[in-house]
Amino acid sequence: MRISSMTTAEVDAIAELANECGFHLDMALELERKFAHIWVARSNSDSIRPDAFLLAWQAADELDIIALGTAANARRLGLARALVGELLQFAVNNAMHRLLLEVRNSNAAAIHLYHSLGFQTGRIREAYYSDPTEDGIEM
């Protein structure tokens, strides 16, 4: 497994992966944003195309996970866990005081992952997601 910061050469591949995971993101724009941090993971360190990504926004001493996605054929390999671990290390190294995210109420695998990493369930955000409409859980 290999984790690195996203490069301009990976924008198209990550945009495609984000779309496959249901995210509507402009990855080129995200890469330009000074407050955005994007990491990519490969299950095989020799792979050309990343298998997973994490996008977080920084505001002062807080980080907000905007998107975390893994290719269907690379799920259950620990890539998402490793990416969140990378983000947590970044948070420690940069004296972040809060890490936030929202997750679909039906995304049991993600909720389990976040709980296992120490995230706590916060408020329910009714009809937070669309396509389909669904409550979000703040963690």
C-alpha cells in the first residue's frame, strides 16, 4: 500500500473515482484550493491509478472530511482506514483541534470505520443528502 498527496497528474483519475463513488467534485479546483488537502492510496505501490482518495478542508484548527472514496474492486483492503490514519497524523502534526465529517445514515461500513477510529456520533442532519434524500450523521 502507498499513500501520497494527490498530484496534478492524478486529477482525472481521482475525478473519475470520485464520480464512481457518488461524489460530484471538481478535483482540479480542489487541488488549487489552499485549504484543501487530498491524499490518494494505492493497494499496490506499483499501481499507476489510485484506488482510494480522501479530501479534507482545513479552516483554522479544524479539518472537515469532505469525501472519502474507494474503488469497488479495492474495498475491504484497509485503504480508507489508512487514509483517515494519514489525516489523523496530519491533524496531530499541525495542532488541529477538531475533525468533522458527515456520513449517510445508511453507510454502515463507513460509520463502523469512523467509530473504530474514535469518532463520536453527533447530531442527525435531516435530509442532508440528496439522490436519494437521506439523513446525515455528523461525527
